[in-house]
Amino acid sequence: MSQAFHGGRLRDAEREFGLPRDRFVDFSSNLNVFAPTVSRFEWDRWRSEIARYPEADSDMIRDRLGEFYGLDSNCVLPTSGASEALYLAARLFAGCKVAIIEPCFSDYSRSFDAVDCQCMHVTLPRSMWFEPVEKWVRFLEPFDVVVFGNPNNPTGSLQRRADLMRLFEERWQRPKSWIVDEAFMEFVEDAGSETLLSVIECFPSLIVLRSLTKSWRIPGLRFGFLSTAGSMDRLREMQQPWSINSLVEAWSKAFLVAEYREEFARSFEALRIEKQRFAKQLNEIPGTRLHLGAANFLLLELISELLDGQNLYNELGRRGLLVRVCDSFRGMAHGRFVRIAVLTAAENDRLVRELSALCEQRIRRVA
């Protein structure tokens, strides 16, 4: 199965492996498995919402997002997932020289492909994936705009807020604008001290993208937002009406409230604890090297030439386990990297058993 752009492709997996969708455990999709869940009662109560139009301008959602995330609501634009935020932001920079820091989420490139701009892929060498921003910023001076993920997908590397702020304050230099995708920021330990949302009003040329899809485990609802202190009027004019549907409005009224703050925070702590336990197990798998990033997924490098990412994907898929082979990410050697989400303890243990057995068998058989 082609994994050109995204994980979570269960329908394709059904066709490829001949298993029903509910038989798969999906490690290719990075969601917060400990997030507060929607009860059957709430879904039943919201059923009538699909028979009405949502708010055309999402004022209520903007206010709730601002209050929950500690932002001036004038700096918030609710969107249909972080993807819509990204595609809207790209339209601001027609005619500009744009740098996309690779390896990264493929939609950064796709969003600028539809814009009349000079888009370049700045592919960091393997040795610089986990280096601080000062080490790779020299590649960016010719550009007007820089786009990158923080934490990065798929490496999980994190750029510290203090380092980024020093960079932004050098206003005489290029690049002049930054688009920073913080889709995985809430999974970072002490995320409040690292997010750029808290300094968004200090840097009008900064645009931060956020996804509620991953942190709240609501991918089907498509919910995110964009935050900036500049260009907001233009962004609102470009956005089509009714980007936010009625179910998202109902969900927001129920969950973006003070009563859920503590449970939401606990979910990240539970996930970080399980991530550390899971990482220790993965670190013991022969022929591999684990990269422990800041997000809710782990990057597994296949250092033995006897192992291949696509082969492992196929073997695990036949067993109902889906992982994300990283061949479609620019700058990542084909067959050498697999991205694995952190799920529940039972699911993680199952993957470790199956993956360990496959790697051991492959190495032993060829040896």
C-alpha cells in the first residue's frame, strides 16, 4: 500500500491485508489515546445538530479557543483541522521565496504547490535532525518565509522557544516570516514553556498552526486553529464560510471548558509515562536504533541491512498492526525508518512482541 501522505488509512489496509477495519491496531496515526472521550449520551444529544447550519463566522468557537489556550481571541482563527490553517497561511505568500525544512509533513509542500511562489525544500542532513535551530538557520537567509514543524514530524525533534525567540528578534535578517506547525506541541513535557502561542503578540510575522485532532483524539471532526498577531483580516477574508461544522460547535461547548482542563492535562502525563516504558522495550529490538523525540510517537531506525521498513510494514499488517514507513519523507533513506505512535500499554506490548520476533527471525535467518 502506498503511504504517500498520511497514516491512518484503514480502508486501504482492509483491501491490502484482507482484515476488517476493527481488527487493526493503528500505530501509523498519532492520537492521544488517553484524551477525554465523548459519551454515547453526548453523541445522541448532538444528533440534532446536523440538521442546522453552524455559525458562518465561528465567533463562539474563537472565543472558546482563546479562553482555553490563553490567547486574545483576535489572534485566533478556527479552522477545519490544522490542514486548512496551513493552506490558508500559504496563500498569504504568493510571490515569496519559501523554505520548507525537511524531512517534514508532506502537506507543507502540497499547500505551497498551489501558490505562485518560489518554494524550495531545505533538506537537513541526517546529522542535523536533532540539532538546535542555530545550527541550520544559515541555510535560510535567502528566503522570505520558513515553514517547519515543532515538534517535527516524523523525527519528533523540538526547537526550544528561547532559541526561536532569539532568532525572531533578529528582524533585520531574512527570513521575515515564519509558519510554525505546533500540531504535536501539547505532547511536549512542559509544553506551556515551549509553545510560541504565549508570545504570538510579540511577533506579527509569526503564524502558529494548532491541531485539536491529535491532542483531543477527534480526527473525524476536523478541528484546529491558526494564531497570529498579523494578517488576520486577510486570513478571515480568504476563509470560506462554515469551515467549522455543527458537531464541532457542540463538541467545543462541551469540552473546551474549565471542567475538562485537569483531565486533559492528566492524559498527557499518562501518555508520557507509557511512552517511556514503550521506548525502553523498543530500544531492545535487535537491528534497530530508537530516537526518542518530544512528540507522542517514536522514530525507529533500522540499522541492520537485513531489515527493511516495507517488509516489516507488510508482515505487521498481516498481523493487524499498522506502522508508518517513512519512505515518503524527503531526506529519509528508503527502508531505514519507521514511525510508531504511542498507544495503550496492551497495544504497545503486542507490537513489541511481534516486531521483536520479526526482526530476530530476519536477522537469524539471513545470518
